[in-house]
Amino acid sequence: MRHRRAFAPRQEETTMQPVMSAEEMRRFLQDEFPQVMGPDGGFFVEAVEDGAIVMKLAAAERHLRPGGTVSGPTLFTLADVSAYVAILAHIGPVALAVTTNMSINFLLKPPPGTLVATAKILKLGKRLAVVEVAIAGDGDGTTVCHAVATYSIPPSSPGA
């Protein structure tokens, strides 16, 4: 008979404390990525929380595809920017963190208007971070898009 090892009791999950506020993230993005956060970008950092962030996009005419729905590239951009903001809000302004992989599922046709992206950090390591993003219409909260992104975090010092 094989001896089975008992599993250790699950420890309480530690919360990830943000190091940047929503206002600090907005200023950083306005300086580093004006194409997204500038006056014509339409993206807005709504909230920074423990292990998560909330972003909004006021989808304008340029974000729509034929048929009057928000385009896939717009949803992809919102998911990617939201993952980036979630990571930076928790590690600080590391502009060179980059997407290494992203998987996205378009679930429903998003309505024109404001979209809300909620990004939750699943893993935050020294070199990699994994973030889950759900995008919903502002009115009813129904998820229209789901994405999972992996980001590479550059070493903090040369040779690290």
C-alpha cells in the first residue's frame, strides 16, 4: 500500500497592496502614453484596489466597427492597457514592462458607449505577471470580453 502525504492546510492568501494611486496612474499614462490617456484617447483609470484596477473607455465613433459595435482591436487595447495598469499600480512606474502573451475571448457584441474593464492580478512575480481582465458594458455589467495577459517585467538592476 502506498503512503499518501496529507496536503498542508491552505494558508490565507496575501493581498497585493498597490504602490500607485489611480491619480498617479493617470498622470503616468498621460506622460508616457498620451495616445491612450490624452484628450482624444477615451481611456480613464477609475480605481486602483488591492490586486486589481478598474478602467473605463468612452467608446466613440472611431472605436466602432460596421454594424455599430465596439471593434475587436479596441477591446484588445482596453484589455492590454488594463493589465498594464494593474501591474504598474502594484510594482511602480516601470514603463518597459511588456506584454508577452495575451489570450482574448469575445463573448458578446459590446454596445456603443462606456465600457468597464476590471483587471485582477493572478500572479505577480519578479519577472512575470499574469492578469485576468473582464470587460463589460457600463449599463448592465454583462461581460462582453474576457482576456488573460502575461507581462514580462524587466530586471530592476543591471545583471539581475
